[in-house]
Amino acid sequence: MAQESASKFHQIPEALWERFDLVIPIYKKSCKGGRPRLPMQNVVGGILYVLATGCQWKAMPQEFGSGSAIHAYFQEWVELGVFEELW
């Protein structure tokens, strides 16, 4: 059952994704190398999953990526006013 609810968050409607794409920061590759960034659609899906289910960040399905990494994006976006702009 958890697999079903997680998979629907991966299917972000195109209209919603277009709105997110307009307001989320653009991240460039680091010239220092390191681990590549998560795909932004996974980050958005993970954030929506946590907000809709109320689960802990580290308890979100691994298919979204690292819960702590997605939480860091969430905190950054709150500070930048991304969600207020979406609203």
C-alpha cells in the first residue's frame, strides 16, 4: 500500500510541475565535483509526499532520494519564499 501512495507522488501533473519550475532555484553543477544533485521532480515529489502524509523526512520512501537532502531543499525553499510564491 505504501508503494502505491508513494508512486502517485512521482506523477506530478505537468501544470503543477510548470509552476514549480518557474519558482525553484536553478542549481548549477559544482566545479568541485561531488555527488550529483537529486532530480528536482524527485525533490518536489518527496516534499509533497511528506506534507501530504505527515511522515518523518527520513521515513519517506527511498525512491524520492535521501530524506535529509530533500529536507534541506525544503528548508532552503521556505527561506527563499518558494512556497509563498507558488501560493
